[in-house]
Amino acid sequence: MNEKETMQVDVAICGAGPVGLALAALMAQRGVDGKRIVLVDARALGQAISDPRSIALAWGSRMLLDDVGAWSAVAGSATPIHDIHVSRRGHLGRSLMDRAEHGLEALGYVARYGDVVDALARACERAGVQVLRPARVAALEEHPDRVLLQLDDGRQVDARVAVQAEGGVFSSQEERAQRRDYAQTAIIARVSSSAAIPHRAFERFTDEGPLALLPQDGADGHQYALVWCVHPDRAQRLLDLGADDFLRALGEAFGERLGSFTRASERVAFPLGLNADARFTRRTVAIGNAAQTLHPVAGQGLNLGLRDAAVLARLLARSLDRDAGPEAIAQFAAERERDRGAVIRITDTMARVFANRGPLQPLFGLGLAALDTFKPARTLLAELMMFGRR
């Protein structure tokens, strides 16, 4: 296609991260010809594949990747999570969720972002999905029967439905209807400890925010992916520390359950907030981070987005032949309301209520202890995290 030609498709997906790729692959798996789908992404595929970030995949997300033939390419480098230890710093009480209670081989997995993108991109390639990259959508015009996308390189895409799947990060997004700045910054790194517990993930709530350690063995020898949420001013101080001082500060915040922290990779940081809006039009809809950017507590953002992709793929696949895209989009919004709402409420509450020095904090510790002894409640929470609200 040269710069002046217009590509005619049924579905244009803006953003070829895991959520956009999953949507395309799932539609193809449900019988939509790949030539009727186009992915538009600003990054070259090599850039996305080389992205070293760690991501948490719930069991339900693993099943989704398996459905489109992508899981086998991820499984070899993904680390299974067998149990999750949840605690509150400075207070008694904890809860432990274990795979054995659910009869599963894992509660979830920790994988490289780039590995997931690579596997899903290959699934889309096998299905014949069209990809335009690197390219950005410069303008979008919605008409009664189609959506016209103008790309920054002069090309045009004419589609029946346009899906926004490129959300970016909180600090760079336009304000949406539901927005909250948590006044927290996430410090991301990979770390090693002297007494690692294989396949156990930790969620440790502190006065400033949650501290998560996700088991992830890698060629670099590090054993955990760290997500440490702190006040923005402290985040900068932690970034400026030398390696030994940073590891010492991490040990003071986390405790001695894993012995001492011995090594850390390069650290990066980004601000945290909630930015969500389930808006849609007759022929456009947003999914994943483009619809809801969440706090990373409990690792639900990507998994919620993949569930968005699964539902939208099912509805579009059965509606495109009769040009019922608007009907599918409206039904998608209705079907996703409960799951989205539940996960947003839970993550928002955990990010705010448990990250302070208020007088109710001891009750949180007691609540964790009660959760650990009351199996039905623990099972309900674990299933919400693994599969969403159904």
C-alpha cells in the first residue's frame, strides 16, 4: 500500500501491545479472516520484543494465550506462581493463597513483556493479520457506516470498527472520567535474595504503598521482579542511592522473610494513578489501558485488559458479516461493566486504604488473618484475581 492508498478492513486496532495483539489473534481464532484486521503500532516489532519489563499473567490469561497458540512460546521462560503471601508491615496477620486449593498447576506466571508480545505477534502472523508499524494514528473520523483513520505517514485505513488498545502510562494520558493520583511512584527492578522461596509471590503493604516481589528466575541470576510503591519524593531518593544502600532500604521495608537482598538491577520508576472511562461510540471502543489504567497492586491491569480482548473478540467475530459492529460494541460495554467495576474498586481500595498510618491499620492485619482461616472468602478473592468477575 503506498501513501495515497486507503486500506479497507473490518477492524482497525490501534496499539499492538499484548492486549491489541490478543484481540486480533482471538478474532482470527474465531474465524475472522486475518486480512480483515489491521494492527497499527508506533513501535517497531523488534523494539517491543526487546522490552525487558516483567508482567504478571493470571491463570485465566495463560488459558487465553493457550487458545491462540501463543502460550507454548512463553511457557519456557515464564516462572509459575504457586502461592501468594499477603501481609501488612508492622502488624500481625497474613494470608497465604495456594494453588493446591484450586487444583491448578499455578495461580499465575511472571513473564517478560517482550516474550508475550513476540508469541502473540507470531500468532497474528500465522493468521495473516495485517500490521502497519511504525505508524501513529494522527486523526480519526467516525461516520455512520465506517471509521476513517489518517496515519502520520499519509496512509489511510477505512474500517467498520476502530479499537483503541494503546493506553500508555498514567502520567502521559489525557484525563478520563474516573481519575485519581495516588501520590505514589513505582520503583521497578529485578533483585536477588539470600533465602529465596521458589514460586512464592509477596504483596507487602507499607505506610507508603504496596511492595510486591514476584518470583522470576532469569539468565541474569536475579530471582524476583520488584514493584515498590512509595511517595514520589522518597522514590527519587531511592533511585539516587548506591546499590548497597538501596538493598538495605529494601530489606528494612520488606523484612527478613527472604533473608537479605544481595543484588539489584538498574532501577526505573513511574508515577501511579487511576484513569478510567468506559466510554464508547457506535463504531469505536477502548480496551485495556486505553479504557482503564490501574494501580499495579495485585497485578490486575494487563489481565483485565486481556479479558476485555476476549469478550470483544467473541462479540465482533459473530457480528462483522452482518455489519453489526455498533451492536457488538454496546453489548461489550454492558458485559464488561461488572468485571471492570469490581477490579477497579478493589485495586483502588487496596492502593489507598492500606497505604497510610491511620488507626484502622491494625484491623487490616486482623482481616488478613481472618481471610486466611475463612476458605470461602479466600477462594472468592483468588478466583476474582485469576478469572475476573463472571
